[in-house]
Amino acid sequence: MFLTFEEKPIASASIAQVHRARLLTGEEVAVKVQHPELIENTRFDLSLLSGFVELAEWMFPQFEYRWLAEELAKNLPKELNFTLEASNI
């Protein structure tokens, strides 16, 4: 698929890194690559966040952030789906 692919990323974010590459056609492109084990780690992170929110609500009844854990659980899988992201571009 690639004529060249630079191993060293040119940019990084929390869920991915970007590499320079050149397609077989010669076109230079940026390739977004998910960090290894990202999906497994985010499942664990979401369960931790949910547990912390429940604990905080129990300790501090005025703490109303359950919506945050629910919103992340709903939207994070969409962010991790690069095929869906590409179709949205």
C-alpha cells in the first residue's frame, strides 16, 4: 500500500499518532495510527471512571457527573473507529 512509511511519528495525540507516508502512486500522505492496545485500555478507563463517579456521588450527593461517564461511554467507541471517522471526512 505504501512506497515509504516513516516509522517516527510527526505528531501524537491521546489516541493516535500521525506518520508521513508515500502511496504507491507517489502521493505523500499522513497516516493516523492508533496507539497499541488502545481499545482494551479505554474499556478499563471507562469502567474506572464510572466507578469513581459512583463513589463521588455516594460521598457527595451534590456531585452530578454521571452524565460525563455516560457520554464518554457512548462517544468514545465512535472516536476509536477510524473507518467511521474517515467516512465522516
